[in-house]
Amino acid sequence: MSRSAFPLSVLLTLAATPAWAGAAACWFEHGVVVVGAEVMGVPGDYILDTATPHTFLAETQAQTAGYVETALTGDVRVAGMKLRGQKVAVADLDMRTGALPTPIAGVIGADVLKAFVLDLSFAPCRVTLSRAGHAPRFPSRTALPIHWVAERPVVRAAVSDGLQALAGAFAPATGGDTAVRLSDALAGAPGAAKPNELYPYGVLRPRLRALSISGALIENLPAGLIKAEDPGLAGEIGAPLLSRYRLRFDFPARKLLLAPAH
């Protein structure tokens, strides 16, 4: 072997080595986390949402890219990491993205994120994805067990309206637009003039007396409803509340770690 061939073989070996971690800047506005990503070869700004079970490509972007099917399979790139052969649905996301200042290409959901340890800081907004066993140190005194309900990660929490209390499984929603949303099978807002506006991306935000999570009591929260999808899902804890912390979703270890935001 010539001396020049050896460095080349080393470079080829390094190029074939999969990435163990990656990071990207994000932005947090109107209660959702948005990050640059590429889905099915379509680059753009994508909502990062741990409470959305499946990854979506917006209908407009899919049509522009030449896709006519609504169920696709291909590559997803986010925060320097790549997953091949992911199932991607095509959907109209106008209602979900109308309040955001830039076009949204889709949603990166839990089906992609669960392969990684996800670290999220809100100010400044930054996303880090690591393979199991390769995540950086994350100092935290609070660790919540993660379970899965309706293909979403959930943690245990309790809410109260001042008269009644409800404990159950809540999905931490990094793409959730308000602090807390409750399943409409368990809660309601009697007398609301426009009941549809109580649901995601609506304008009505009644106040909830308190939420308790891992011993912390957070009071007087804007709230809303979500459609009941599974009897085991009590609701969502949205990004406006989660932004009080730095988060680590250690999906391989099934733990959510909470650290002070600063």
C-alpha cells in the first residue's frame, strides 16, 4: 500500500461512520418550537412537536415537490441527524401554522424523535439530538418517567379548577400552543360563546387554577381543550409552560428530565 492510499482509506472509514449527535438553532414563537429540517427532500421550517405522533409534510410543499400521494416513505434530517425509511403523511397544516410568521413545511413528530435523546433549550432556542449512550451531561434534579399513550410520550401530572382535581397522563407538547389542554372527555368550558375556539389554535384561553407536576405547583394558567383520542390521555402540557425549563427527553431510557431554564 502506498503512503498516499492510507490517509484516503482513513477518510473513507470516517465518512461511513454514522453521526452520534447533532444540534441546531430553533425558534420559539406563538407557543411552538420551530427548527430547520428536511423531510422527503423538502427543506424548510418544521414544527418540532413531541406530542404529535407522526411526522407530516405540508400539502403545499408536497405538491410543489411533485408528490401526489398522501402516504410517503423517505428520509428525515433534523439537527444534524438523519433517519432513513420514515413514514411521512401529507396533510393540510394551514390551521396549525396560520399564526406563525413564516411558511411551515411540516411537523417533526414523536415517531422520529423517539429514536434519540432530545435536549431542548428555549432561550436561546436550541435543539440537540443524541443517540443512546452519547448524550452530553445534563444536570437535573427532576426526572419523570415517560410512558406512551396513543403513540405519544406522556408524564404524570394533576390539574385543578379550584373545586375539582384531575390526575392523569399528559403529553408534553413542544408544539403545543398554550400552557395546558385537557381532553374534552374529561373537561369543558360551559357557557363558552364559541366552543370551537377552545381547541388548538383557537383564540379562547380560559384560566386553569393550577397544575402540579413532579411536586411543582404552577397557578393561573391559560388552558384549552383537545379532542378525546384515547381514554388514557388526560391532555397536553404545552410549550408555553415547558419553556420554564430546559428539557431532556431521554426516549431510550423513558425519562423526561427538567432543569432550570437559566
